[in-house]
Amino acid sequence: MITISNSLRTTALAAATLAAFTATASAQGFECPRKGGDFVFALEAKVATLDQHATNAAAPRNVTMNIFESLLTRDEGMNPMLELAESVSESPDKLTYSFKIRQGAKFHNGADLTSADVLASFERYKRVGIDRSIFDVIEKWEAPDPATFTVTLKQARPTFMETFSAFTTPIVIIPKEHKDAAPNQLPIIGSGPFQLVEFVGDSHIKIKRFDGYKADTRHKDVMGFGGTKTACLDTVTFRMMTEPAARIAALEAGEVHGVEDVPTLMQKRLAGSSAIKLVRLDSFWLHVTYPNFSFPPTDNPKVRQAVQAALDMEELMEAASDGAFKLHHALQFNGSAYYSDVGKELYNQKNKEKAKRLLQEAGYKGEKMILMTNRDYKSMYDTAVVMAEQLKAVGINAELLVLDWPAALDKSMKDNTGWNWFFTGWITVTASGGQQSLRFLVEPTNVHKPKDNKTNPEFKKAFDEAAIGATLAERKAAFERGQRIAYDDVMVIPMGTMPKVQGLRANVENFKPYYIPRMSNVWLKN
């Protein structure tokens, strides 16, 4: 068996099948310079659930990833790394992975975390997990003893670590007695440094330090979602504040210590304040819209292609971000081994005549086209408003349907009728690299709602080969075929990328921007 420990880099990122990046066994874990206080953090969207298995929304993840942990996660550079796993061994035939569970891990109810809990978590995820298609390659899993969990694959998959460490909908570990919990009815008990105190819908969520938490001292600090995590704060209160002006006013008044998002037009004003500091993550959000294949008129591919041809991305992204954007056609961020220009010629066409011709060929007769959006995320709402006007300019009867974010997301996931376009941002699914940004377009997720929920067979083939190809070149070629099909069939329309700028009071120390707000290793000065 080949043993890998601590941080991992898969073949999507390096030539070797698996290369170990081992942390020093005696690394001095992080120690809080100061403990205490309630850190109040303003979220830009409402949180409908904390069941991390059953949602791929970013808003719940902002809270849950401070509560739950997984066997594998991602480090600061988005490389796979161990979290609850002490080590993982790969069999010579590359079919079996044996995980040793990190000793001393406990749940918030005081119970020891064992392989039986890991097995139960995988069983529940297989039943209710949003990304449960990742289990299609697995032959079986077992817990031969309390400290060991094994996974056996049906066929070798070079991207196994990459796939199972992705955290758009991570396989968080829960107590075994909760494995039969229905979706969104999971008791919120994890093994992370913070535990849930209260969840008041549409208002706030409070978490507190879990005194029974044993930090992973193989590292000196937080690394992505892993590393040494220590709760310096007594409590964290997440306030749901969807109105940007109210959120920023609360930050300026000192009613909150941090805000999840600072709109572009407000950044200059805040940058001049000695009481506030801004932190920035440049490649954060891929702004996208995707159609409903099951609801007329977007069930017609020529209608979808007409929409694609009509869009002016500069105008849309200007509305979304007040100028803080980069045009971006690909389904991966720049710098990814899978970044590709395939399909670029269909991006940002701004071709009204082509759009009108395609509508005529489609037999479009002025049927209503519903653009479903929300006001919680201002970028999504403003984009929908401008897109509606662009579509009207080519003769499309566009109309907005405005819901709150949880309701819009729920309808996009569960309802095949009543909407034609949905607006969202792809964050971790794009940042995770590899085939992850294609995952939403295959069963069981299929965000674009193909008829009978059946994935385009050629797209599914490309998706699978992007995971099992023996070399990076083979996997990238398959990924490019998938991106080509996504463009040609208009399964999703990428618009551009936006940064994430967050605001903090000056007394907040060691808060580092990432794909969720990490509350570990953060403290408040007197």
C-alpha cells in the first residue's frame, strides 16, 4: 500500500498519481493570542438549511463549514488534503483506499468519532446528497475496525482524491444515529471547532466554541478548510442582512464586526476609514445563468441559442458588479489545468440579427420567457433586469420572477415549470478544478432540467472520461468535449468573474478571505 499523509496533490495538478506533501509531525499548532467575545458577521443571503449533505448553496456553507468536518478537504491552494483522516493508503491496483481516522476527534454531543460514523455519513449522502453521483464509481465501503474506513472502486480513478475532497456539497461526517434523517431534518451535530447554539429563520444563527474539540496540530494554522483550527471566539453570530446599504451601515456603526460582501461602489468610501479594513479574494465568483430544458420556450435549443447570441456580457457584468469584473467564457478559472478556450466563439456574441434569425427558425411566437432571480444577491437581480431588456430588444417576451434566494434556489432544484432562466454564481464548483464545474450538468443534479432528467449521453461520456483518463492530457481533452457540448446545447451561460471583498472592523485579527468565512483562529482585540 502507498501511504499518503496530510496534504495531497492529485494527478489533475501533477504528473504523479499521488504525491505526498507531509507536514511536520511536531508542528506547533495555532494558539490564540486572546480568547473571548461574540463576533457578529453579516451574511448577504438568507440561510434556509444547515443540512450540508442536502444543499449546494453557498449561504449555508458559510456557517456549516465551521461546524462540520470531512475525511478529505482542500487546502489554501485548493489541493486535496486530509482533515479527519490521519492517513490514507492506496492499494497497488489503485482500487482500494484505506483511511485511518484521526484519534481524539469528538462530536458536539461528546461521542467519539469512529469509522462507523464515517460509514453512516457516506450511507446518508448516497441517499440524499446533492452530488451523490460521485458514488457511482464505488463498489463498496467498509469499517473493518473503529479506526479504519475503506473504499473500493469499480475501476481505477486517478481523480478520486480530487472528487472526494471537493466541498461544494462536502461529505461531512455526522453521528451514525442520524444516518436516516430526512433531507433538511438533520440534527446539526458535527465535529468542528464550533457547535450550533440557535438557528432563527430569516434572522440569525449563533454558534459557540466546542470545548471538546481536538485541533489537528499537524499544521501551524488553518489551511483552506483544514489545518489547525482553534476557536478563539466564545461565539459567532451570523446575521442575515440581505440589504447592502443596511449591512454596510451596521459595519460603520460597529453593530457588526464583519460583512460578507462590500459592494463595489461602497469600497472606496470604506477604504478611507481607520475603523474598517477590507480583505479581497480575486477569483471568487463565476457569474452564470442556466436554462430550463423542460419548460417552453427554452425546451427548444434554437431559442436557447438565440438567447446566447443576443447577450452583451460587458453590459451584464457591469450591472452585476458596478465595474469590478473580468469577462470570462470558461467553466474553470484561469490557472486551472483544465482551463480551455473551447466554445469561446459563442461567448459575448452581441449579435441581435443572429438571435432574431434563430428565433424565427425556432418558430418562436412571443411566448413568455421567465427569468427567475432574487434580491438577496444584488448581482443576480441586476443581471436579470439587464438581461430581460437585452432579450426584449430581439423580440423575446421576457418577464422577471423575483423570489427570495432560498425560494428561488429551491424552485430551480425541484420545479421543472414556471421558470426559464435561473441566475447564480459558481464558486467552489469552479475553484475546485477538474471535472467539478461539469458536475451540475449531470445526473442527479442536472440544473438545466433535461427531459426525464436524462443527461446528454455524449456529455455524460465526456464527464466520466474527465475523471478516469489515465493522463492529464486525456482528462483535459474529455473536459473540453464537455465544455463544447455545454456551449453548443446552451446548458449554461458563463458571463464573467467577480472578486469577493469583505469588510471588517479594525479590532478583528487574523480573518483571512477564502471561499467561506472561516471563524477559526480569529480573535478580537480589546
